[in-house]
Amino acid sequence: MGVTMDFIVEPERRTPVVADIDLLVCGGGFAGVCSAVGAARNGAKVLLLERYGFLGGLCTAGLVITTPPLDNGLNFEIAERLQKEGAYVPCLNSGEQVAGLNLHAIDPEILKYQFIQMLQEAGVSFWFHTYIVDVIMEDRTIKGVVIQNKAGRQAVRSKVVVDATGDGDVAAFAGAPFELLKKPMTMMFNMAGVDIPKVLEKFINWGGIREALEEGIARGEVSFHLGLNPEFGSPGVYAEELVHEGELNIWAGNLLDMNGLDPEDLTRAEVITRDHAMKLANFLRRKVHGFEKARIECTATQVGVRATRKIIGEASPTLEGINHKAGKDVVAKPYATWPMRLPYGCLLPRNVENLLMAGRCISAEEEAMGQLRLLPVCSSTGQAAGTAGALAIHQGILPRYLNLSPLQKTLMKQGMDLGISS
């Protein structure tokens, strides 16, 4: 039996326009920061909106702080800035790789600071603690967004909008078609005070965390379920060494069949996965040598949501396509040594003009999304989207009609090796 929904009628209101800019970036994760920097360095007046009081997206809010190498385009610049602060190092005892690429660890607190520095140096304006609640449309063309923050309801006009929200919120408000994906959710947490040499006397690598827990469940020492049979793209219970001595980043299992757009599901996920994190940490302290003096240093600000909306765009590449069949329309190459490349059409949503996508909600086949949500991919699609938006504004055309040769040359001049001849 369906639930009857009641409604109220809101009065007509006059919403003040508080900014009128060239390019608006919605979301301050890796994709959003690189979009904003890419656009500003190409002459656009840029404003970035972020719901939290810091930048970094799921890297800083979700503690997704291990990543394949940041080694191409703005990724390389981010890595250099972090390395100077001792905040980006290889995961030496990792049992995980992505296409043969070793993982690296990031200090999220240094990243928050460095991202602010990057925006300020590029001349990007940014507002924290701001939610996007609607869009301004003229027929099929987006003209800006409606926002809500402590100052109330306001509007921002812009010539081009980049949706780097992760969930494709702006595209959905604008009427772009999408598919809803349900992938496992995970609470990430950090433990400090771990005697890492002592732990690794028993484990070959940090994949042994899962084995220890499986053994504990079999012996009846742990009675809760942590999702030890992961679906595609899901790491299950796992850990990686971090930047600082004795510190681990831990995946606290998987919560399945949750809708990342449903506030009730999100609330349940936060409650259940935090319970998982506490029980897992207690188990490790009691039963695994080397964890006796360890403590939970922090849990993620939010549960890790792997996927929600997958926007349907002008191109929807397959996993094989992005790794082996790149064409002349390449605009993003996340890694220097891995051939993955992405076409411009995956940044262009159908049915909406003046909107570009960046980050995990770009258009691609579902089989590819496990690789496309990773930090280097978000950065490279962000850099491509922001640069494309700035060039389109300069030429006075819709992003859809942008000549890709100047875009590709501009990206390559800014350090992104696209794997094509200039």
C-alpha cells in the first residue's frame, strides 16, 4: 500500500541574485577544485560552491585518502604541493593496485589547506556552507542556480555551470536524464597508535585484516555482519598505511542496497556503518597483535557513497573503450602511465545546454564506474570541464559546439598528457 503524501503551497518569493559570473562550479571535491582552477587559469571569472566548510569532497569528508598516483595534469601539481608538506607518500605494504599502479596516501588536513591555496592563487571565489536547491532555466539552457545558506535563499547567475556535486544534483534539477545506481556504502575511519611492524609479522599485507575478521567470525568472537563478500568495485574490509607512523585508514565493510539519494537510507547507513567501525576497531584491539594500544583517531564526516546518479550524456564509454579504444575526442587522461582516456561527450549531459559534468557522475557505462569514481579521474574530468567552459565563454558559444583541437592543446599546455599528438 502506497504512502499518501501531503503538500503545502509555498508563497511566491523574490530571490536576490547575489552573483553574476562567467563559470559556476557546484561542488568542491577534486573534480570541482580542478574545474575551478582550470577555468580561472583560462581567463574565466569563477565561483565555486561547497556544502561543507572545507574542500576535498569524499577524500576529506569521506576519508577516501588512498589513491592511485596523482601524476598527470593538475593531479601532478596537487601531488607536488602535498609532497612538499610530507602529505603524499606511497603505500609501501599495500596489497591493492589499480591497473598495476600502486596506491598512495594523502594527509586530508594538508589537502584541505592546499586546495584553498590553489583556488586563491587562481583568483577563484568560493562560498562554503552553501547548498544548491534548484536551477535557473530558460527552455533547455541553464542560466545559474538557486542556493540556500545561513543568509537564506539566493540565486547565482552564470554563463556556464559545471556539476561537480558527485550526485549529479544540478543536472537532475535541470532535467538531464540519468540512471540511479546502488553501490555498497562504507564508513572509512583512521586508527592511530598501531604497531605496524608487529601487525605485518603475521600479515603479508593489509588484506590480512579481512582474513583476521573472517577467522574471528568463524570462532564466534564477532557476531555482526560486515559484508565480507563484496560486489564489483567494492573493497570490503581492508586497510592501508597512511602518511604518519602508526596510522591506518580502514574500510569498515560494506552496506548493501542503500539509495544514496534517500535521506532515510543515508541516515540508516550513517548509524549502521559507524556501529561497524566501532565493533571492528574493538575486535582489532582485542584480537590482533599490534593493535593493543591503537585507537580510533577519526571517523569520516559522512558515509562513503560510491555512486548515485549516472548522468546520460552524449557519449557513454565502456570499460574497454576508456582503456583501449580512445578516439580523437579525448579530453581527459587521469594517469601518465596508464592508457585510460575519456571523450568530451561524457562531460556533456543530454537535453541541457551550458552544463558540463565532472567527477563520478559523468556519463559512462556502469561497468566502468568503479574506475571512474577514483580521485585522479575526478581531477582530470574536472580540469577538462573547467577549461572547456572557459574556452566556450571566450568564444561566445555553447560548450556542446566547442572545437576540441584548441581544448586539447590548452590542456596539454597546462600539463595534461592526453596521449595524442598536438
